[in-house]
Amino acid sequence: MRLVQISNAGERRVARVDGDTLRLLDSRWADIYSLALHVASEGGSLIDALTAADGRAILDYAAVYEGQSPWHLLPAFDHPSDAAHCMVSGTGLTHKASAENRAAMHKETSAEVTDSAKMYKMGLEGGSPAPGQIGVQPEWFYKGDGSILRAHGEELCTPPYGWDGGEEPEVAGAYVVSREGLPFRVGLIIGNEFSDHKMEKKNYLYLAPSKLRNCSVGPELTVGDTPFEDVTGTVNVMRGGATLWTKKIWTGRKNMCHTVENLEHHHFKYAAHRQPGHAHIHFFGADAFSFGEGISLENGDVMEISFPQFGRTLRNPVRVQAGPEALLKVPAL
């Protein structure tokens, strides 16, 4: 089952994707988070709860998707009332092409590449543990809180203090922490983990600030027992209406050196990541990105990420915010 979150003049609703239409759910559940938290805390099946909440009103999905409806798409998962209680994070060097992409970006250096190769090798050797065992810890990064999330069609911006902005086509997990402090996976979602690759390339120790950028998820959240074995997709960069760069991409267990279960364990083992009522979006890592092949995105370029198994294509334009970086002065109280 695939879901979208939509809004019209401030009214939020959840809708189930039904072919070319969107079927609105019962208005009691205005967002996926609230329904998921209810199920996580009270018990039962999310699919059963969604089925029970199915409504009769339908919308033309194409009109909503193309921005030709009063209803517009929201990020397919978020914390609806408090963005500060939604953590956005991710893991790197998780895919079997990750080390090559990182090496291409850092080809003018040596120590950083060596550290990346070591981390990647650790993942290959210990990232897929036997059932009931704990695997090797992956690279981990923090992106921000829910205020950085953007929906399909919305701009992803390079700020004045940024050096670059580039797509990272990924699948992410959406999670909710129950009132008892137990994490639950709500579903899987297409994501663009937009990052500043020029900043990271300058020095690998700039990886942390290079990730502090907006990102997008959606348009659909896939819930239920979702196969994640061998997922094929495509990433495109469009400039002036023409294709500037395109590449096939792969994700899923077959193409990763870490299992999703291992990534989830190492994210949620921290008590601070299991705060009751919090939401999480965690990116699982990218197989390829255009910067690794010498592409630098410009203002107005459009990034397209497609994993057909997870619904319609995620499309976002790039906006480069002009102007010099402004000095921020912090006064003493």
C-alpha cells in the first residue's frame, strides 16, 4: 500500500494511491504520523488501521502530482506539529558502488580515501550479520530536523554559505517511536539526500556540515511488508528541458553491504534516538550521484529520482541562493 500526504488551504489529509486516483482516508487521521503513533502505542496492524480508515472521496492523482490541483503534495512523512521532534539522518558507504563514488570525489587526496575504503571493507565483511547478531557499525550523519524536509516539486536550495548542491538518490526509512519508547518502521520512501559535495571534497572532515542541507522525500510512502531485495531505479539531471546526465541506480539488500536491520540497530541503539513520540527519517545511502562524474548543478536544474517499486518519480528543481555569506553575530545575554 502506498500513501501520500496532501494539503489544501491549510487542511492536511492522507490519501491512498489507487492507480490514477487518490482515495482520501477518514479525516480523523490528517497525517500518517498520528495514525502510525496510535498503532505503535495501542497495538495492531498499520495496514488494518489504514484499511479501516479508507474513505470514499477521490482525487485525480495526476493533477495533484503535476501541481494542477488545489491540493498539493507534502513530504510523504513528517512530524505534523513539531518539526524539532523529527530527526533526519543517514548512513554512507552502504552500497557496493559507494567506495568507488567516494574515491572519485576525493581523487586528489589519499588519507580520506583510505579511511573510506577501510569503512567500506568493514561493511562488506560485517554489515550483514547472521540473524540475532549485531553487525559492524556504519558511517552515520545528521542532516537536521523536520524543517529541512521538502516535497515533490519543491525547490532544494544551496544557501549562500554553501559551495554546491547535488542530488543523492536514495531510499529512506520512515519511523515513529511509540509512547513506550520503542521504534517502529512505518514504511519506505524515495528520497533525495541533497548534499554539498564540493564542501566534502575540500576535506573529508567537512562531511558533517556538508550534510546540513534541505532534502526531499516522496511523493509516496510505501507501507506494509515491502520487499527490499533488489531495487532498480534511474536518476536524471535536467537542464533547460533536456537531459544533462542520467544513470541507472540500484539499492536493496542485494546491492548493499549493510542490511537495513543493521542500519536500524545502529541508529536506534542510542537512547536519545528513542524518545517517545519522535519521528525519524533515515537515508540508507546512494549508489551513484552526478557530482562523482564531474557534474556541478546550476540554478534551475531539475533532479529526478525514480524507483518504480516505490511509486511515482520524485522531482525537485535546484535553486542557488545568490549573495555573499552574511556574518552572524551572537550577542551575550
